[in-house]
Amino acid sequence: MTVLYYLVLILHLIACFFLIAVVLLQQGKGQDLASAFGGGGTQAAFGPRGSATLLSRVTTGLAAVFMITSISLTVLKQKQAASILGDIPAAASPTPAAAPTDLLGMPLTPAGSPSASAPAAATSPEATPAASPAAPTPSAPAAPAASPRN
């Protein structure tokens, strides 16, 4: 199967290079100065229909070979290999329990949070038996009432 894939790939590359060369060798339809500025608009939409030259026939054949080899390579590659994502090692993925950090690698905890200033065991409710649920909590001072403007 891999030999067939590489043979089709080589045929595809040869068809690509010859198709590029044949297209570049062809002469354009409107080569005069008037057609460059829109004077050739009296012709049909795609120019006058003339007899097919050897270069136009070769271009058509190479375009057909290009399309057939493109589809063949896609079908052969799907049958040949699995996803490329299977090659990534598991150690490269981040762990879900990792704490978020900033650009310098410092942990992203607010400066006033209890985890930054005191250990977790000292702030847990089991560690402070004197704490009562009815204890008043300090609140922020009330904002002054806005006075209406005259």
C-alpha cells in the first residue's frame, strides 16, 4: 500500500511541475495595448473561440491527471495512517490540577487572599473552635447618598 502511495505521489508531483510549465508557456488572448485598457470588450466574454492548440490539450490532460492523483492521494492516505495526534507524548499535555500562573511563573492568587498570607489549616473552620455562626461580619462602609443636581 505504501508503494502505491509513493508512486501516485511521484506522478502527482510530475503532473504539478509540467502543469505549471505548460500554463506559463501559453500565450494570452488579448496581447495588444487596447485590450489592456478595456478596448477588447467587443469580443465574447471569454474571447474568440479558436481551434484547440497542442498546449491547451496538454493543459486539459495534465489538469485531469492532477485532480485524479489528488483524490487518489487523499483516499490512500486515509487508509494508510491514523491521526498525527497519536504521536504526541502524554507528558506534554498540561495537568488539570496545576495552579494558574502568570507570565513569570508566579501563582495567580490575590495579594489579600487567605491562601497567600496564612496556611490553609489555620483558616479552616475546624481549626477555630471559638468561631460562632452568629458572629457579626465586618461590612464595607455605606456609600454616601447621591444628591440631585440643580
